[in-house]
Amino acid sequence: MAFKPFDLTGKVAVVTGGNGGIGLGMAEGLAAAGADVAIWGRNAGKNATALEKLKTHGGRVEALEVDVSNEEAVVDAMSESLSRLGRIDTCIANAGVGGGAPLTEQTTEQWRKVTTVNLDAVFWTFREAAKHMVARAEAGDKGGSLLVTSSVSAIHGAPQNQAYAVTKAGVLAMVRGTAVELARHGIRANAVLPGWIATEMTERLQSWDAFNEKAIGRVPMRRWGEGEDFAGIAVYFASDASKFHTGDSVVIDGGYSIF
Ligand SMILES: NC(=O)c1ccc[n+]([C@@H]2O[C@H](COP(=O)([O-])OP(=O)(O)OC[C@H]3O[C@@H](n4cnc5c(N)ncnc54)[C@H](OP(=O)(O)O)[C@@H]3O)[C@@H](O)[C@H]2O)c1
């Protein structure tokens, strides 16, 4: 029999922030590997464009207009994704925002804007997906994969970035606890830590010469990462190839962190 550990036929994935950048790269990988995919995002236009791309892979795809900073919206969207696609095998909490200010000037409002989307919403997303996965496991169908997009900011220090870094480090702790708690149901939890990736989030930095020279110039791979660089890791963690791999964090940064 052929060895096809990355075949996702029959599996269903939800990707928050799946309408662009890293999330769309992940969603495209999942769809190309045979999964049915639901993407969540706030922007209807971006959702529609991403949906057209995903449809070319031939599986069932859905786009939901969701603001993950609203707990009720996350609860409703998970239930809607489930009813449209029938089950959820993989849930990727990828939606995220940047934003910071000098520590001495940073307001609680600015802090909460980042922590609500990048941390609270990951909790709500994991919780709602896990409810379904645990119930399914208790009914005899064990398994599931939770994945979060963290950042190398969880490890590196950067000025004016405390709120963002706190959220990205916080989700690593979330992943470890979740991995231990849900392992008995065959449910895994892991994190991906991207380095510098050319997406909407980094648009300003991409056209900044000094940044390209000093930061991107020291990336051993000598380039910005792209959304599509995250297709493989999404497929791996959604697939049976990673069935004993849990509680881990994987850095994908072209070698930036180890240089
Ligand atoms: N780019 C990098 O260098 C880098 C490095 C490390 C980690 N990351 C992380 O990677 C993840 C994806 O970011 P990206 O780089 O791909 O940037 P991006 O292109 O700006 O993507 C962000 C995604 O999150 C969605 N989103 C943001 N706020 C949301 C909300 N309140 N509700 C629902 N969706 C929301 C956006 O969709 P809408 O616009 O439609 O809301 C979009 O799909 C983030 O968690 C980010 O922190 C990025």
C-alpha cells in the first residue's frame, strides 16, 4: 500500500485569518492536500477573493465573516463551520494583529486591542473547537489538531512590542497545557513561530530600505518569508504524519533565530 501520510481527504480544517498572508498560505496547503476548509476573516472582499483561490483545489470551501475579538462571534462561527462542513479535525488560530507604542505612552486600550485578538480569541477558538473534538472523542472518534500562529516575538525582545510579544508567548503556554489536557482524546496542540513574513502586517517594513538591509539581510535564507511557506507545516500538523507530535512549537524563519 502507498504511504500517504499527508493526504487530508475526508478531513475538515478551520483557519482563522485565512483570507490572506500566512493563514491563506496554510489554507491553500490544506485544500491542495484534500481537506475541506473554512476560513474566517472580517473583510468580505478578502474572504471572497481567497474563497475563489481555494475553490480551484476542488474540495468544499467556506468563508465566514467573523470578528474574533467578539467571544459570541467565535462561538457562533465555530458552530456555523461545523454545521456547514460536518466536523472539524484541525483548527488553526491564526488571526492576529500588530500594534505597539513606547511603554511609557502605551494605553490600556492599545494593549487590549492586541491582546484581545491575539490571546483571548485564541482561547475562545481553541475552546470551541475542543468542545466538538472532545465530544466526538467521547463518542468513539478520537483525534484532532489545534494549531496557533505564534511568532518569534515570543522569544526575541523588540522595542514597543510588549503587548504583541506577551500574546505570542502566552499562546505557547496555552498550547502546552492544552496538549497535556487533551492528549487522552487523541487531540494535539502545537504552535508555529514565523519570522519575518511578507504580508499585509509587515507592509510598511517591506518598503523600508534600512530594515531590508539590517534585518532581512541577516536572514540566512536571504529573503522575506511568504504565506505559501506555511502550507507544509499546516498540512503536517493536520495530517496523521504528526499523530504523536504535540505540545511543540516550530520556528519557521529562514534561519533568522539561530544565526
Ligand atoms: N507577517 C509576519 O512577519 C508575522 C510574523 C510572526 C507571526 N505572524 C502572525 O501571523 C498571523 C497572520 O498574520 P499575517 O502576517 O498573515 O498578516 P495579515 O496578512 O495581516 O493577516 C492577518 C489575518 O488575521 C485576520 N484578522 C485580524 N484581526 C481579525 C479579527 N479581529 N477577526 C478576524 N480576523 C482577523 C485578517 O483578516 P481581516 O483583515 O479580514 O480581518 C487576516 O486574515 C498573525 O497571528 C501574526 O501575528 C506574522
